[in-house]
Amino acid sequence: MAQPAEKQQRPATYADLEGVPEHLVAEIIDDVLYTFPRPATPHTSAATTLTMELGSPFQRGRGGPGGWWFLGEPELHFGAQVLVPDLAGWRKERAPQMPRASFITLPPDWLCEVLSPSTTVHDRIRKMPVYAAAGVTWLWLIEPLDRSLEVFHLNTRKRYEQEQTFSGNEVVRAQPFDAIGLDLAALWEVVAEGDT
């Protein structure tokens, strides 16, 4: 479960984040350092498969419109907030080249968080408001164990509104990547029957 790294008496710093062991994911949200273990196979499989499904048509332009960059687990800095989403995408018109840096300050146009029992509250309650304040236009939440995809769009008040919800093994057209059909069954392939 994502938890504060320890009882802190002072705001967390980037030096605190750098001191976290490599086998943990670390983020700073509202001056608190959170750490949690690397995700399990259903989580990483869904993220990897989604990257492959979107990368060819939207980054490389093969069978789709192109025009995007995608990164897995980028370190994003929004002021003092440091977050690591599962996947992020930038429109090439806003980011003609990706920076050669260990972190990125330009807010993505799209983010995806793959939820697990230990990260659901953290992703929904702590991270979504930070993404909204940073101006991330589209946010996907994928739940591989429940086999669902939620699509959120940022409104003019900088709050997310749920635009679409999908579940099961459908082939869907999820915004902003609705130019192609996304086969949800591919995202759940690794989930064993006993895991659901």
C-alpha cells in the first residue's frame, strides 16, 4: 500500500526521494514522500500491452494517425510535486522532441494509471487532483483485476469528468485514442482466472 515513507517532521525533499531504495517507487505529493513496492504481473502486463497497442498507431503512425510520444513510468515534476504515472503521452505538436533529462516538467496530454489493491486510493485521491491542477487533459484508470477502463477528461474548472467506462473483453474506442479499436481482452491476458 502506498504510504508515507516515515513520520515526517519537515517537508519531503528531492534528496529524500533519491534516498529511497531502487526496488520501491517513490513520489512526493503535498510535501509528503510516499513509497510503495513495484507492481505485480497483472499491473505490469496491462501497462506493457497498452504501450504496444498505442505505440504503433499513435507514436509510429503505423495503422493510425501518429502525433504522440509515450513513456512508461516517467518522473514528472509539477513544482514541488513529483509523480510517476504508469504511462504518459504527449502530443508532438506540444513536445516536438522529448527532453534528455531524468525528469519532465511539461505536463502530459494523457496519463494512464494501472490500479492495484495497494495503489487505488493513492492514485484516485492523491494523484488525480495533482494531475488536474497541472492541466493533464486526459486520464485513464485501468483496473486489470476487475477488467475495467475509466476515461476522464479535464473540464474548464480543472476537474476530471468521467467520459467513458468500459469493461470485459470489448473492443473499444477510448478517447483521445478513438481512431483505433482497443481490444481490452489483450490487457487482461496475464490475469489468471483465480485472480479475479
